[in-house]
Amino acid sequence: MAFSFSFSYLVLVLVICLGRSIAQEDTTHEGCIHMPIIHLTNTQYFEKRAVSLSLTNRSDIAYYAQLNIGNPAQPVFVQLDTGSFELWVNPQCANLDVNDARFCQTVGQYDTTQSSTSVSLGTSKTLRYGIGSANISYFTDDIALPGSTTTLRDVQFGVATSTGEEFSGIMGIGYGQGIATRYRNFVDELSAQNATKVKAFTVALGNKDDQEGIIVFGGVDTSRFSGTLARLPIIPAAQSPDQVPRYWVNMQSLSLTPPSGKTRSYSNSSIPVFLDTGATMTLLPADLAQAVAKDFGSTGADANGFYEVSCDLENVNGTLDFAFDGTTIRVPYREIIRYVAGSPPTCFLGISPSDSFTLLGDTFMRSAYAVFDLDNNLIWMTQAANCGSTPAALSSMSVMSTLTGACNVNRAVTSGDTGSTSGTGEAASSSGTASTRPHYALHARCDSTRRDLATTLAAVLLNI
Ligand SMILES: *[C@@H]1O[C@H](CO)[C@@H](O)[C@H](O)[C@H]1NC(C)=O
Ligand SMILES: *[C@@H]1O[C@H](CO)[C@@H](O)[C@H](O)[C@H]1NC(C)=O
Ligand SMILES: *[C@@H]1O[C@H](CO)[C@@H](O)[C@H](O)[C@H]1NC(C)=O
Ligand SMILES: *[C@@H]1O[C@H](CO)[C@@H](O)[C@H](O)[C@H]1NC(C)=O
Ligand SMILES: *[C@@H]1O[C@H](CO)[C@@H](O)[C@H](O)[C@H]1NC(C)=O
């Protein structure tokens, strides 16, 4: 069955850091790189006709960062992916479906012969993903982050010689040198070249109502959560289900809180899962996915592994609750349901069955605030909130256990009990928390320039 996703689920990210105010505060390095994430459904930035474009397969996923590669700089968009490790550019657009091909043509290509600093390393590799693959040759070149004062020198990355089912390059922000790669990957370079003081980054994708999120390399944004963060050890590769060093953590249980407030727990839901911003869907073992889908009224998965559900559920006041040691991320029905425009519109559960991979994709990540701490092999996580934007650099990860969010929200979205195991519940009800924020650990705010952002995005989208 031919099946198109709405382009409205595509989310774009641009790298922006306000150079001027930072230069005034700190003439060396700001210590953080801040990338606003603008959802494509945000009509403030996107015109309706751009939003209604329909793409297939992988096209509806995630968000993109702009990199300026080489000298002179060549702008290229890449998908940010916590589920992989390497950066590569130049997807092959010719053999893609027509809509994917159009998107692919807008992400930009890097011409090695047009950069005075491009160096071929003479080595190559094949990269395989959940969907798609790429044959790449390694190069080094300078990579500048637009809107930021940061230029990374001689960064190693792949230039694709042929690709299958890929319509943009990918920036893997998983583990790098000595763990998953034999060279310094992008995250490694940020810290090696002192663009960040810690090897850590924060992801807050933003929910459908927020319409915008943020990624901060080397820092946090305390305006995107309340209370403190749960400390979740990353499962070492050797003990993980696929033996690959990914951001695996233990999920303690999965439960459903319907509007009645009568929470029901799913059996066999104490499992390792990895956090994957590069996946649209959340993938759970077939029995578990099936049990959840049944509660959403689905009779079974279609040929593509999607559970169709009633679009009315989008407006129902319930949550799917992912419990971890110290925090429970309550994903509202509205966030776990994927809406596909059409007449009539169709809706799908944002969970697909998979017995080989269990991962929490964007349908989960939109409701979470997560700090990936590669210095200590930890994920710091809690429910996402939104009370502004205050991205700031971290000079040390030692502050994480006491770092307190500035938001002071009642984050209960259902009538379910709020006295859960959540580590944030207690702090969320305490109005004094914001003022006790440990400022000493945070410095050099990296604000963004919204106007520049909108202009650049428009330039990308009008071409589609
Ligand atoms: C995804 O792409 C592949 C290869 O281009 C194609 O065979 C498949 O039918 C597509 N899937 C959907 C759901 O369109
Ligand atoms: C990568 O290269 C191999 C060997 O030349 C080839 O068989 C394969 O089809 C290529 N993959 C893609 C995605 O082009
Ligand atoms: C980064 O900082 C360290 C410690 O201050 C210094 O030794 C190193 O040379 C710096 N590296 C770069 C690329 O600036
Ligand atoms: C839970 O897992 C066990 C062992 O794999 C299996 O026998 C049982 O049927 C599962 N329960 C459910 C409700 O899926
Ligand atoms: C959802 O439930 C919460 C908690 O009981 C309540 O405060 C809120 O008003 C409800 N929202 C709707 C739309 O019914």
C-alpha cells in the first residue's frame, strides 16, 4: 500500500548563536552551541503550502542542522541523529520518490573541489541505518556553525559516493572516538576544539503546542523543565541488546493513564530502550506495542507496521507513561498520535512493533527533556516544560544532580495521580525552585536570532 506521511511532521533545526552579545561577554569561547528547533507546523515560520507537501518513508522525521563546510563556506543541511555516530553529506537524490527527491535537492551538496581546505583521506566505508545506507569517502575540512562564532578545523566526515533511501546527510551525535568511531566525531570535535567545555548536549524537541524546541551542545536550557533531572546510567554496549554503544537506558515500566485516571500498567514493559532523535516512531516489542495499540482502539498493525487509531483521541486528556528510575515521562495522547492530513485525515499511533529494536523516537522525545552526558555515560531526563529560552553553557557536569529547572508548572495533564515516582513532581509544586538555580555553573548565555532563523528557513522551504 502506498502510504504518505504529512510533511507537517518534519521539523527543521538551524544553528544559531548570537555572536554579538557573546563576543561582549566572552572573547574566547561561549562554551555552548545553541540550535533552535522550529517545527514545520509552526505557521509563524512556514506557509501552509510548504506544510501540506507530502513525503514518504523516512522523510517525515526529525530535524535538520545547517553546517557551513569548507572555504569558502558551502551550506549543507544534515539530520541530527542521536542513534548514529558519524557525519556525512551528499545524498543521491536521483533514485528517490519525487517528493523525497525535491527535498533532497534543497539540503545542499558539498563540492570538495570548491573548498581550499578540503583534504581527502583516501579511506571509505559503508554506513547502514534502520532505513537506508550510504557509501562514503572520508574527507577533512573546516565546519562553521552559522550564527555562531565557532568554526571547527579539520573535522573528519564522510562524502557520499552513493546512497540508498537517504534524502539528506546525517549528523550522528552518538558516541565517538574510542567507543563507536576510530576518529573524533562532531561531538568529540566540539569538545576537543574547546567549543564546549563538557562533552554533553541537551535535547528538548518541543511538543506540538510549543512548536519549537532546542538543542544545546555543551549546555542546558533550564527554561525547558521544572525540578531536578533523573540520573539514568547509559547501559554499556556489552550489556545492551544490540551490543552497540548507543544511548540505552532501562525503562522500568510503561502504563496508560486514560481520562478516568485509572492507570493500567503493561506487562513485560521493563526493558532497555535507546533514545533516538533520528527515528520518527517509537519502536517497542510486538506484544507490548500490540497491547498499547489495542487500548487505543486499533485492531492491528498495517503492512507498514502502523496502527491506525481514531483522530478523536488527539483531543482526549490521557497520557502514556514511560517510567524510569526517578522520573516518569507522561506523553499526552496528542503527542503519541501522529496526524496525517487528508480528507478525511488519518491518525496513527506513534508506536510500531519491532522485536529487533526497542527505541524511543520523536513521538516520545517531544515530551522529554534529556541531557546526554558523554563524560559520565549518563542520561539526565525529566518531563519537558516550556517557560522561555535560557540556553547556557556548562563548565562541569558535576552540577547536574542539583540543576533545577526554571519552570514552575503543574505538569499534570491528566487526572491521574501526580504523586508518582517522578522526581520532578515534588519540585514542580515548590515555587521557590527557580531562584535557587545554581548560576555559578552556567555562563555565557547563547541566545538566538529569531529573525535570521525565519529568513534562512524560508530560503530553504520556498525551493521545495
Ligand atoms: C519506501 O521506499 C521504498 C524504496 O524506495 C519503497 O519500496 C517503499 O514502498 C516505500 N515505503 C512506503 C511506505 O512508501
Ligand atoms: C555501496 O557500495 C557497494 C559496493 O560497491 C554496492 O554494492 C552498494 O550497492 C552500494 N550501496 C549504495 C547504497 O549505493
Ligand atoms: C583547548 O583547551 C585546552 C585546555 O585549556 C588546551 O590545552 C588546548 O590547546 C585547547 N585546544 C584548542 C584547539 O584550542
Ligand atoms: C511476557 O513475557 C513472557 C515471556 O516472554 C511471555 O510468556 C508472556 O506471554 C508475556 N506477557 C504478555 C502479556 O505479553
Ligand atoms: C485534563 O486533566 C487535568 C487534570 O485533571 C485538568 O486539569 C485539565 O483541565 C484537563 N483538560 C481537559 C482539556 O479536560
